[in-house]
Amino acid sequence: MAHPNCPTCRQFGGCFSSGGERKLMDMKTTKQSKPATQTKSGPQSDRHLQASNGLSKLGPQTRAIHGGEALRHGVNGPVATEIIRTSTFTFSSTEEMKEWAEGKNKAYIYTRYGNPTLSVAERKIAALEGAEAAVVAASGMAAISSSLLAVLKSGDELISTAQLYGGTYRLMRDVFPNMGITVHHVQPDLCGIEKLVSARTRALYVETPTNPTLRLVDIEKAAAFAKKHKLISLIDNTFATPVLQNPIALGYDIVVHSATKGLAGHSDILAGVSVGSAEWMDKVRHLIINLGGSMDPGAAFLLIRGVKTLGVRVQRQCENAMAVATFLEKHPKVERVHYPGLKSHLDHELAKKQMRGFGSMLAFDMKGGLPAARRFCDRVRLFLMAASLGGVESLVILPIYSSHYNMSDEELKRAGVSPGTVRVSMGLEDKEDLIEDLKQALE
């Protein structure tokens, strides 16, 4: 964890807690191993290698803009990343084709296997997370499912936090049992987790902050538990983004994102990414290739463009979230606000310890339950009523009708979701306008 008095800290910008300004501190990164030189048509050509030299010494926003890009100096060079809109690639000879088949070169052959535009996105996000490698996918669930299946096989057991994105929870509940994979759930505080370990336990999967009630898992504690029991550790970092926390630096093996959300940031693509060691990412890539969850080059271009503004967007979203959470906490029609930036939040102190800001997401429970929550959502004007999160527009949604649909009362209780829970994704609008909209919707 970066120390607030560290003289080498670089700033993404400021988030604000109720006690004053909170700085987004330096992103810790592991030293990147130098990739092996490939053929010029391969995923890591010489020009990309040269552009990556010294990248780990640069600040996070600089890495977000320049990481993974080709050298862009000289006459007539494009500033923007090129979209390589092709399904297949040529070979110069049958000998080169033979070498590819034998694994002796990394030439591009088919976009399901790899594409230069996808490679830029992968290198850029790996640099932001401080990891050796990354693999992009067609959606967040493609990245999550491929990462888990790269680790698990029939007969294995998985320990996971109970509070999860609904799609991930349903994957574990509805799909994994048919594959012979058993899932045990634990609360975000990890209480009783030692009792869940058996000889068949293979991995630990957590989400922090959780969707939708923003509970936190102690990342270092969870990573230490995984190492103690020789488990592969996976974490969903979608809500925090690499701006606010970097789990690789704290001991995690694999980090996943729904890149549809904050990384891309404009609600215009579906995308996912898995990040970790080169060895693990090779396994994940093979799953994505074999299961067909590959990203389109056009989506990769929009993801690259979105990542370049990630820092400034998250800074503004954090500021808006703090203002809105503070307003809602004082409103007589609101029973409870779930936002780690508030001192009333159960995990406020943990958030200050392991995050560089409190995030763009919050939720609140309406007095009056579901009827009151529906009335509120039907009355908003500036906020949009839509699923997803992390975009420039502020959104509201009812989890029981979206991310957490088709769940029993007991499952909703474990997830911390009540019928009156409203989830809010903060955008970039002026906070004064957002608060005025909330006032009229709550009247």
C-alpha cells in the first residue's frame, strides 16, 4: 500500500472524504519482465517493445495514455491507435506458417487468437495494474468465466465471497455444479473462512468493493489466506478500477474487470479483461480462444480510448459520489447509505487503508421499501434509469430487477440487497445538478 508521505507518490487527482480532501496516491506496480522479441507481425513487435521500455517508472496517468502504444515519433505517424479491422492475417511463407504451428513464433494468424489492436489494450491495462500480462475478452463475464475455468476443473472447490455481481453469482450457482465444481460462500469480513478449506479447495474469489452494497474485503488478509493454503487468488476490481487499488501489488494472482464499466467509461461497448502473470494469462487466453469470447478490434479501440481518460473521470466521479452520499445520508426518506467514504460505513477504515479513494458507486435503502424505491426511480430526470456503471452519465437501478434478479430472499439477504435498495453509478455531471434531481425525485 502506498504511504501518504512517500516522496515518490504521483497523483491521479483528488477524492474527497467527509473529513476533507483525499488524494489518489501512487499506483504500486511490480517490475515488468521484458517480453521476448517476436516476429514483426507478432503480438509484441520491436516498436512496441521499445515503447514499453521504462514504462514502470512513469506515473499512472502517463501509463494510461502511452502504455502499450507503438512509437509515435516521426513523419506521418498516427497519434491514435490503429484499428486493425481484419479477421485473418497473412504469412510470408509456408516455413513461417510451420513455425507458428510449432509454437516457434507469435505471429498473428486470426483475430480470435490475437490482433494488434487488442494487444495495445492488453499491454496498457497490464501496465496500469502493475502486472506482467493481460488478456481482453468480449465481455466482463467472458473474462470472469475464462479466468475461473483456467484455474478450476471438475472435482475442485472454490471459496467465494457471497456478495458478488449477480452474473458471477449465477455462474457459480447455476453452471459450476453441472461441471463438478463446488462453491462455498463467505461474507466480506471472511469470518469462518478457515472452516471452508478442504483438500479439494483450489481457489479464492473475491469482489471488493462488492456489488451493489459496497462492502470491502481486506485484500491483504485474503491474499495471505490464499497463500497459506496454496490457493489461486482471483479478484474482481471493476468497482475500484486500477486508479483506486492494485491487487497484484498486494499479492493477488489474477485480477478481472468488466471493462465495459469504468475502464471503457462511455457505455458504448462490451468488454472484459483478465490481468496477471504471463503464465496465468496464457492459460486464460487459451480458454477465451477455445470458448470464443474474443474481443472485436473496434471495441478494443474504444477501450483504449476510454482508458486514456480513466484517471480524470474517476477523480470527478469520486467527488460527485461523496457529495451525493452526504446529501442522501441526511435525507429523512433514506434509511441507509452504502458508501465507503462515509464514516458510518462498516468498512470506512478499511477503505482508507487499502484504497486511494472511495469510488464512483454507491447504494441506498429507501424507507418504505420497494414501492418507495420504484417511485424514486420513476421520478428521476437527470439520472438515467439503466443498468451498468462507470460511464459519464449518472445512473440509477433497482438491483432486484437487474444485477440480482432471480434470487431468493435468502440469497438477497446474503448479498446485502433489500427490496428498497437503489444502486447509483455516478457520472461526470455537476454535482449541484445531480443533488437537485435527487431532491425532486425524493419529494
